[in-house]
Amino acid sequence: MDPFFIAGLLTDLSDIPLYAYDGHGLQVHIFCHHEDALSLSAPLVDLRNEVLGATGDEKVVYRQVKHMPIVMMAYACKEDGYTYLWGPIRYRELSDNEYKRYDEWQKGASLPTLCSHRRLVAGVASFISMVTGTQTTTKEIDRFIELKRGKDPVESINADVDKVSEKTRYLLANQDHERLNHTYAEEQVVWEAVKKGDVEKVKRLSALPRQRYPMVIENDPLKNESYMAVSAVTMLARAAIEAGVTSAESFTLSDLFLKKISECRYLHELQEITIKADLEFTEMVRATLSQRSLNNYVEDCKRDITTKVFEKISLATIAADLGIQPSYLSRLFKEHEGITVTDYIHDRKLELAKNMLKYSDRTIADIADYLKFNSQSYFGNLFKKKTGMTPKTYRQVYHPNEF
């Protein structure tokens, strides 16, 4: 059967980019959607060249970008003399740190196609089976890769079969380890977005195909999914608390979702609840962070007043310092402090005025001028309104007796 025909067919089915190279290493065909075509910077070109240069008699070659969930696979096809390269693909979403590293490394290039490692291996196995006419399984591909690394997983397992722990038996029963790791990493990316209150990112992640959880409870998918949903909600609640949401708020929402989980009778209901939990916890965090930001404006306003209390200050000058509109600052301050910005300014100035009347011999006119009141009479009227006494009376009552 024509390898190019098979390559094109498998690419359409799997969405994995596939490239054909001749014996001189020249690219002769691209099997992928145009938007997925490789536009590699130097580091990825080096990785591609390493894969292609190592094929020789190795048949199948697998390479991974260091510290990154990005891989390539190559197959040297003896039937037609071409080398076929799959990838690069990323087998899970990148964490924020990984994305930052990738962006610095690739200088803004788009991310490789998202595809599970298992699907990549299955695509290679299918291609080899159809081209050569021999049955090639994913396990054989995995074993071939491991042998080239100097390992023989089958012999190793047979040699220690009597020493296999319960944990190892569990891992052997769930042979698709990448699926398990992908699920954990995928959730980590979601939790990072939750802690930042990034609702749009969580929505995008929720729209992606969700990997199935490993089967912890055999022969009971509903109970298995329920336990995993409970675990996810618990982690979401803790992520929200770490982001600044109060324990009471977070655990109240958590209890609500745990109750819904207990009432589920179908797998799709559990999946819908988990997605809804992702979004609602993220929205709660966003509201908390937004509120904290508003509180910061109020605290910055108070600090600005304290540092400039001996100057002529107003709502307008403080709003300009903070870079926000005076009307917005006025409303925000009144909501949080219960008084206007102007009243707060007067209170701080009058506190200083009372201390000066008590412990200094400055004249009332000097105090009014020093604190930048419009006039002595304005200072006197405001002082009496706030304290019930004129400045002169206050000094007579509270000024210490001289010895």
C-alpha cells in the first residue's frame, strides 16, 4: 500500500503533523493542516535533525525537549526509503512556567499541536502496520524505545515478578502512565489559573477534551469518577484559599459541590459538575482579588493623606496621585470607610492640631497656617464642629500647667 496515502489518511484521522524526508534529509511532503505546519526556530530544528540523523538502523526514534512536555518521533521506512517524522506535539498543557520557558526559547512561536503520547504512539504503530503488512502494537513501539535506552521493561518485570508491590501492580494495571500524568499536570494548570482568577483561561481549558482518570476503583466507573471529582473540588477549595478567599466562603462552595456530586447518577453529570466547580471557584477568586485591589486604593489614599498632611490636599490631588477618577475614589472611600475623603483629611489634620494645642505654644493662627487650612476662622469653625470646643477653649482645658 502507498505509504504517502496511508500517511495522509492517518494525519487526517489523528491531527498529528507528519513530514516525509528522503535519503538526503530533504523534506518531500507535509501531511498536516496548513496552520499546524512546522515553523521551527533553531532549537527545534536541532531536535528534528537529531531525530532524523539517528534513524539509520534504529527504525523508531523518540526525542523529548528537556524539561518540556514536547516530543517528536521518527520512523525509517525501508519499503520506500523515506523517513517519517511525527511532531512536535505537546502531550499536555504547559504550566505557566513551562509556557514562559517555551516563549523565551521559541521567541513567540505558536505551541505544537496538543496530542496525548498514547495517540502519537498509536499513530506510529498504525502506520508501520499498514505499510509493512505486519502487526505492530503500541507496546512494541514502547518496548523498542526503552530497549534503545538500554532497558528491557518486560525482562525487568519478569525477573522481579515476585517482588512486585501493591503500588507497582496498580501501575501495571494502568499501563497508560502518560494518561495519568497528563491528568495531574492538566489539573495543575487549571489550579494555577484558578488561583489567579483567570476565568477566561479556565473556560478555554474546560473546552478541551478532558483526559479520563485512572481506574482506582475497578469495575465501578461512576464511583471512581465520583472520588476523583471530590478530590478535584477539595483541591479547588484549597487553591481558592491560597489565593485569598476566606475559608468560610471556600468551604461553603465546596460543600455545595460535594452535595451535588453525591447526588449524581451518571458520568456526564460528574464531568459537568467538575467543570462548573472550576469556573465558580475561579469567579470567586477573581471577585476576591478585585475587592483586594479596591481596598488597596483606599489604603493608598490614606497613606497619601498621612504623608501630605502638612500640605494643602484635596480629593482631586489624591485621585491624581493614584491615577483614578476623583468620583470613583470618593465613592470607593465612602463605601469602605463610612466617611468622605475630605472628612478623613480634616480628621487627620485636626488630630495634629489638638496635639499642637496641647503640647506647643504656637498661636492658633500659626497652627491653622501650618496645617494649610484656608483661614483661621475656617479652622476654628471646623474644630468646634468636630470637638464641641473652640481651639482656644481646648487649649485652656488640655494644655499642661507650666511649672
